[in-house]
Amino acid sequence: MLFAKKSAAEKRADLRAALASGKLQRFPGVFSPLVAMLIEEQGFDGVYISGAVLANELGLPDIGLTTLTEIASRGRQIARVTELPAIIDVDTGFGEPMNAARTVQEIEEMGLAGCHLEDQVNPKRCGHLDNKVLVSREEMIRKVRAAADARRDANFLVIARTDAREPEGLAAAIDRAKSYVDAGADMIFPEALADEAEFAAMRNSVAVPLLANMTEFGRSPLLDAAALERLGFNMVIYPVTALRLALKAIEDGYAEIRRAGTQAGIVERMQTRKRLYELLRYADYASFDQSVYNFRV
């Protein structure tokens, strides 16, 4: 009710087992605890917390302006309400290898099941934009090794993201991915692959689980779950989908109120109070104190 029944350790163990099953794990993006609850109810496998979305929610572009405190705090708020494992984006690890080590320990302490760390310089940019600049392979190897060594729960998932495809080419992205695995990464996140052939090449070259980013308006084709599973990918994220859906609905709704002077014409588009209370499991709180739920909807 107030917290998920499963412990963080149980969620991490479940995720490890799921990744070994051969079944594609679908992790929609979330930007609030309430959205995480909805995703769990929909029957997905986990929740994904995008660094871009957390920055955007704060009114900031995705260029590394958020802090570890902001990311970790939001991660905890989301992870605590769902039985599903939660993966979070920690951008470039908030600094040097020692910072990456601290980041992993903070994130682990907050109840997350794993995080991904990328090989861009800071300030970074969205993985599907031009002119990305990478740190050296050696620097990223040190960060990945520090992150992997820092975790206390062996099931905490350290995911290395490489943005090398656009600036250095596919072969370099594959070589970087292999070196990150050697440094201790449990999973590779190859960003902005161009087509199915590149997804297949990455799968044929890397021995650990792979994560696919199915973000809208990006460089990668929007492959469906069946295609990704056929290609041998283990996890797919839909990082910004929820935010884009919500903002479009809000934008259109308030435009209607501005035009018409009332929301009466768009009420049918809204989630009802009854449905919201079902999602929140409002009635369950009655077992603690009947006075908090003594009404009819």
C-alpha cells in the first residue's frame, strides 16, 4: 500500500531471472509514481526512469543539468510504489569514476534495480541528436569498473550505454561495448542504431543482455516487441512516450478551455475520479483508518 510488498533485493533478483529467460522485458518510461502504478496494472515487466524526462519535467533540456540528488530522490519515489523493478538513467555518472561509484551506491540505496551510464562528455546531449562528443574508451572503462565494483547487491544491474554509433560508426560502437563488458557491465545499451541490421550486428557481437531504446522521433526505427525478441534483445524502453502523451493531452485540453471558457466539452477525455481512486487503491487505506475512506464515489 504505502510501499511495494517486494523488497528492492527481490525485485533485482526477479529482473536477473527475467533477463536470463530469453523473453523481451518491456519497460515503459515513467515520470511519476502514479504512472508507475498504472504501468504495473497494465502488466508490463518493469519501469524505466529517463534522465531526459526528469530534466524536462523540471523545465530543463537534456544536457546534464540535473543533479544526483534530484535523480536519486525521484527514483526512490517511483521505485517504492511498484512491485516491478525500476531502471534509472544516471547520464554520465555525475562526474569522474569516483562520482560514478557514489552514484551507484546512492541509486542502489534508493531501491532501484539498476542504472545506465553513458560515454558522452558532460555537458551531454540527447542520444538521437547530431554532434555528440564521447569520452575516451579508457575513461569510460574506468567509470564502468568503478560503478560495477561499488554495488553491494550483486544483482544490481550496471548498464553501459554507448553513443558511439553516430560520431564513430557501428564498428567502434561494438568495440566500445565489448570493452565495457570486460570492465564489468552487465548489459549494453547501444544508442541510436540505424536499422535492424545494426541491431543484429550488435547482438551477434556482444555476449551480455542488450537494451533497445524505442524512442519516438529518433534515429532508430520503431521496432515492435516481436522483432526485438527475434533480434535477441533482452529489454526495450519507451522513455518519453508517457510524457509526450500527457503533454499533448494537456496542451489540447487547456487550449479547449481557453477557447470555450469551460472544460465541459472535454470531460469525457479525462480519467474519472472513480478510476483514479481505483488506481491509488484508496479503499485499501480504510483498513488503517476508516475515517480516511468513509464516502461513496
